[in-house]
Amino acid sequence: MLDLDALNFAKGEGLVTVVAQDAESGAVLMVAHADREALQRTLDTGEMHYRSRTRGLWHKGATSGNTQQVVALLSDCDGDAVLARVRSAGPACHTGARSCFGTPALSADVLGALDATIEARAAESTPEPTTEKPSYTRRLLDDRNLRLKKVGEEAAELITACADGDQSRAVEECADLLYHALVALRAVGGTMADVRGVLSSRVGAPRR
């Protein structure tokens, strides 16, 4: 995953900069430092460890429970910084915020964040009809005909808005269509990451 021997620890007096990024949404969560020992612990455990000049070696979430599961570790071209793509069990910031950089950082990939929310709804058990009303997303996931009907309706409304030249309404309808399309995709086992993969494979492809 990461070649520690290729990193330039000397440049940072034994440390490299680590940027923690949400693996699903692409949001930047926090920036910290790590030495060889911290990164080796990270590789061994699959959870992020850092090195602070004041608190020493520390395991993210060891006391708060807000651990960061490693998805990928990537070094930059100079070997003095590491991008850590993680799945965070809770807030990354000591203030309780999800990102140390505030709300703007969380909108870095709003479609990824939306897909993560849909994934969370899909993981929820269907509530008993007599005790709790399911979320709209859960209703769509549980009802094939309803979700496919909504995809068709939103597509038709987007077409109408575009035909009318109504930019504002077209933007709203496009957002609605993307949401319903992601729910329908999730219902058959697909994710936004799969869509990104397809789009990435088409970059630079010959024109049709």
C-alpha cells in the first residue's frame, strides 16, 4: 500500500505531512504528521496513527472512538506528504466537527456524500409498520416500482424544464434525478464509485 522506504522523513525532521481524506466523498478531514513508527502502526492495524511533537505517537479515535479505517495511503511526488483515504467512524476534528476545515470541505464531492447517505439508509433495517415510519430513501429502496417510477418522473420533468428553457427549474430537476438515479443504482448493488470508474475509463477515449 505504501513504501515507507520511499518517503523522505529527513526533510521534515523525521515527520511527513498526512492529509486525511474521506474515501467516499473526497472531503478533506484533517491534516496531521506521522513518522515511520506511526505509519508502520497504521499499516499493521489498518487504522490511522499519527505523531505529534507535543503528544507523541497517537492512535486516532483511541479514546473518542472516532477511528479512521485506512482505505489507501498514497505518497506525493516528493515523498514528504501522504494522502490517507479513510472511512471515519466519527468527527475528525477535536471540536466535534466532521472536518477540521468546516462545511465547505464537506461539499468537495456532494454526490459522494449523497451516495454515502444512501448507503447508510440501505444498511438500516426496515422499521416495523406500527412503530416507525421509514425514511423516503428507505421506502424507495424497498419498493422497486416506486423507485423506477420516480426515476422516470424526474427525467420527464427535467426534459420539460430544459424544453421550456427554465434554467432554475432544470437545475432543481437535475438534482432530483441524480438522487433518484443513485438510489436505483444502489438497489441493484451499484455505487457512485462504480460510476466514477466508468467515467474515468472514458477520459481520453477516442471520440465516437
